[in-house]
Amino acid sequence: MTETLVTGSPEAKQERAAAKARILEQVRDYHAHGDQHGGGSGAFVPGETEVWPSGAVFDAEDRAALVEAALEMRIASGVSSRRFERDFARYFKLRKAHLANSGSSANLLALSAFTSHLLEDRRLRPGDEVITVAAGFPTTVNPIIQNGLVPVFVDVDIPTYNTTPERVAAAIGPRTRAIMIAHALGNPFAVEEIAALAEEHDLFLIEDNCDAVGSTYRGKLTGTFGDIATTSFYPAHHIAMGEGGCVLTSNLSLARIVESLRDWGRDCWCEPGENNRCFKRFDYQMGTLPHGYDHKYIFSHVGYNLKATDLQAALGLSQLRRLDAFGDARRANWRRLREGLDGVPGLILPEATPDSDPSWFGFALTVRPEARFTRKELVDFLEARKIGTRRFFAGNLTRHPAYQDRPHRVVGSLVNSDLVAEHTFWVGVYPGLDEQRVDWIAESVRDFAAKKS
């Protein structure tokens, strides 16, 4: 075989395509004979088979997409990443999406974008305040601290586990410049009202939508109300890339800043493989650099390298086609569990925020302080039956060692956040759980409560 045949002849390309087709068919066959969603499918033996609280659900096409990207050695950010960004932005009817290597990185990029000098007098500066909630996940709050800003903590309601417009309004002070809140366990907060507050007081609004992709508030997708929104593609979330996240916005100026921060802080906006999209690569004068300094190596922000890879994006593209079906399954599992636990003494069951349709991340349970049993006793019982549980993330962030010596402000009582820290946990509703497993969770909770009555 000649070198031409090996590298690029029509015959070689045909052979390569045929070989890839054979490999992908073998991958699909491998999938058909394996455990597709451990903890959620296959033969179920109550008390012996693990019931996971969360997890990814993969089909044969997901495996094939990932292997195909590997066969093509698309190991950096490239064509699949760009396509995912376009398709994901289109899902939300937003103008721009920027893929990142995690939801936590997406939160860092989103908040950091508002510190950019390109926003001039509106930029966030050290000491400015950002309103957030105490009962949540650290990476909603960490970017505030990492940028030298001051988190202002407010409480949440139970059983929605979200804060309220009234609490946010009460927390607005002379140094308040932004609001950054997550939709709790997929349940939307009153985001339309809080967006109106932000507009009234000239505040930025960042929606942490990592747990709520596909949720709606008053008929509109969460992630579309604020100046900027974030998502996560960790396996526990609504679609999975293994690791990954995204920043979404329709503000092109913010999108440009996010891209720069994500891509080392560089000023250039060429896609991978491009060299001169602006047609003046060697004709810029920026900073005190010599005229004509290569624009690819001019840096306008103190940035990072937080890009994802095409391996992740290829999997994400395959998962994206089932996003609505995944949301339907989460809703169905949540409703079935809610009905199965209705009337169980000693428990506060979760409720959707009025006017919302959550694509649920999990099912929260709060043991009443006056109950005949404790949260620990119930959790231990469930775990002994192989039913996985998780705490409501940090419970009350202000009580954790990492935050006790950090500048912050608390507005109002955090009594419900403390209640969450002491008495709340959640169980799974993710799409990998079938009716048998959901019913086993409900039956187990009922069995435990009956023994304690």
C-alpha cells in the first residue's frame, strides 16, 4: 500500500469509514449486553440492589458518540464543542452558550464576567455585595469570595427550599450590586419577581441553573430570566458529559468576556484552527505592547483555561436529544414518590414553587423537629436497605469552617437554613429509577415511620 493510499486516497477513506462503522456497531452490541445504568435498571432485589440518589443514563448512541470522538482523536475543544454550544443556546432561545469543564467553573466564569473592565462603571469591585442563599452548594457562593466580593446570605422557605423576593428585597443595601441564586433541587425560585427587583435596583442577576435544566417558571425556562445563567453536566445532572458545564446569555458583551476569561484571558476570538478572523491579527495596538503584536497572544483579562473537550461535547450532544424525556421521567418519579409518601407522620414533604413546573433534581425530606424519630435514624434505615441518600448540600454555609472567617453579611434569621442543616436530606428521582425502585423508597420510609409511631 502506498503512502498516498494510507493518508488520503479515496480507497483509504472508504476503508477507514468501514472500519469505524464496524467498531461503532460493536460498541452498540457491547452496550446491549451490559449494565446501562447501574443502580437504576436490571433485576431488582429489594434491600440488596442499590438504589442510587442520582446518576447518568446512557444508551447505545451515547457510547457510540463518545467512541467516535475518540476514534477521530478529537481530544481538545473543537467541532463538537461548537455544535453543542449552538444547539444548547438554541434550546434556551438564548444567543450564546460557552462550554466549560464543570458547572463550578461555569459559576466562576459567570460571576467573574461582571468584574471585567469592559463594563466600565458598572463592573463589580472588591467589597461590593452579592445576595445569595445560605442553604445551597458552595460553588454558588465561592466565586463571590474568590473575586473579593461580599456574600449577603438570606434564608429559604420550607418546603420549596428557595428564598423569596421579600427576603432578597430586605437584603439590598448601599453596596449591593448583584444577586446570585440557585434553583433548589430543580425547583425554581420566584425568578421573575427577583429579576424585576434586580432591574429596579440596577443589579446583575446570575441564575445558577445547574440543578434545574428544563424547569419552567410561569411557562418560561429557568436560566432565561437573568443577565447570565449556568448549567452543570456532572453525571448527577439533567444531561451528563462526565464533567462539564456551560454559561448562557443573550448579552453579547458578557458572552465575549466569558469567552476571554475561559480561554486564558486572551483578547483573540478565533476558533481553534482559525488564525485571522478579525483580518487584523498583526495590526493591533493594545496596552503598552508594540504595534502589531500577535493578537493571538494579547491578554485583556486575568483568565483561566476552563475549556471542555470534544470528547465531553460529543457525549453531551447525544444526551441533549433526550433532555425533555429525562425531564419527563424526573417529574413522573417525583410525583410517584410524593403520592407514595403522602400522609407519613413526622415528615415535611417538598412542594413546587407556585407557577412553576420543576424538572426535579431530587426529592427533599425534612424530619420535623418534634417527630418521634431523627433524620439520622431514618437515613440509617434507608441506607441499610441500599437506598442512597444525600444531605441538602451544605445545609447552612455560614456554619462551615471555610466561611466563618470570610467577610459576609446575614440579613434576617437563618432559622430554616439551620433546620435544613439538622433535619433535611434527599433521595433520588433521576431517570434511571424505575417504578419498582421508586416504590421501594416510599415503602421503606413508610415502614420506618410505622415502626416509630
